[in-house]
Amino acid sequence: MTTPWMLVTGGSRGIGAAVARLAAAKGWAVAVNYASNERAAADVVAAIETNGGTALAVRGDVGSEADVLRMFEAVDRRGPLKALVNNAGVVDEASRLDAFTAERLDRMFRVNVLGTIICAREAVRRMSTVHGGTGGAIVNVSSAAAKLGAPGLYVDYAAAKGAVDTLTVGLAKEIAGEGVRVCAVRPGIIETEIHASGGQPNRVAELTPSLPMRRAGSAEEVAKAILWLVSDEASYSTGAILDVSGARSVLP
Ligand code: NAP
């Protein structure tokens, strides 16, 4: 039997790297996409191969359609795509909306929304039975911010993740009869380098006392939820958005 391939965008670090490692352990061949950190992607691939798995590092900015097309073609050359984890995402410096620049908004929505949609499009073109595919699963990585709004921090990021939630519901219904399930996770505060990339290296430590579980989540905990949603165990779950937030985003 041909080994099914999973493409993990932003698979070089953080949640994506944890998804790539866990997916490989579960028998997936994994395409590890990264934007610029070739070394981190190579390390994830090497760890998978050391454990007997199959992986491929694929550079590409999900905010560039040309890069996304090249990325999917690189996977096509290796085997059939059966899962997409739409994980690549960015934040920005903490700011009120009245200080946002157009450049900031362009990057925020190009990577987090357009990138997610274009990657989903390419996955549907390969996996949907309407296009001759044999089915598969897409899991989008949203954020608790979609529900909380992230005021004073990055409401643009929260709005972009709100778009990811809506995309998840709409696309799931659109292709529910075509063998492709579409779900999402909404992580809460997770220990990764994304907080430092937004200029807040101490964010996890500062927030920990106020978190309902008095701790942040790990990338591995999010990865387990994603791998469940991808798996046949979740065969009747589509359009589902799973909070992996230690109750942070549970609304009263
Ligand atoms: P991270 O540690 O900063 O890792 C980001 C990953 O995305 C890296 O692999 C990076 O590649 C890649 N990436 C960034 N921009 C990209 C682009 N334009 N094209 C392709 N890849 C790109 O982030 P993380 O915390 O794991 O976050 C992963 C996802 O979870 C994001 O969608 C984020 O919004 C979401 N999330 C995170 C948290 C949290 O607390 N950590 C909470 C809620 C939601 P390079 O290595 O090449 O830079």
C-alpha cells in the first residue's frame, strides 16, 4: 500500500513540528513546510528519519500562491496527499487597532487567511472525489483569540483566526459529500516561540498564574488533538472546531 502523505505548513517549529513528529510516529509520510528556518525543518526531518519514518522538508511562504503551488507539487512527486494541517501562522507586535499599518494587516491576512485558503484549495483539488481524489482530511489551526478578540494585543490576528473558523465551517459543508473532512483546533496559550516573535518572550510565564489550569499547553498536546481529528477515529467529525485551550477560551 502507498504511504499516505500529510503536509504540515509551518512544520519546522512549535505546534507544526510536534504535529509532524507525531504524524510520522503514526505512519504518515510527512511534508514539513517552513518559511525560512531551513535548519529547524531539517532537524524535524532528521528526527523522523532516525525513527524510521519518511519526511520531506519543503520551503515555501504560504502567503505566496507560487510558493504554495511549488510546495504541493513537491509532495505530488512523492505520493498521494491525504491530509493537510494548515498550521503556519504569524502574530505581530502588541498594538491597538488605531496604530495598525496597512503593511501589518497585509502580512497578517496574507499569511493567516489567504495562505490557509490557498493551501486548502490545493488540498481539495487533490483529495476531493469530485477531482478524482480518494478523500482525506484538513485541519486548520485557529486560535482561542478568535473567541477572545485579543484587545490591545492583536485584534487583527484574532479577526484572521475568526476567518479561519468560518472557513472551516463553510468548506466542511461544501465538500462533506466528497470524502474530505475539514476541522479546526483553537489552541490557547501554548509554549512555543510565537510569543517571542510578537515581541513578548515572557508572555507564557506572565499569563500562567491567570490561566484556568495554571499552566500553558504544550505543542504536543495540540498535536494530539490534531492527529485525532485527522484520523479515522474522527470519521463523523467535520466542521468541528475543538478548543485546546485548558478552558481559557470557554465563554461564560
Ligand atoms: P511558531 O513556533 O512561531 O512556528 C511558526 C511556524 O510557522 C514555523 O514553522 C514557521 O517557519 C512557519 N511559518 C511562519 N510564517 C510562515 C509562512 N508565511 N509560510 C510558511 N510557514 C510559515 O508558531 P506556533 O506557536 O507553533 O503556531 C502555530 C500555529 O498555531 C499558528 O497558526 C498560530 O497562530 C497558532 N496558535 C498558536 C498559539 C500559541 O500560543 N503558540 C495559540 C493559538 C494559536 P520558520 O521556522 O521557517 O520560521
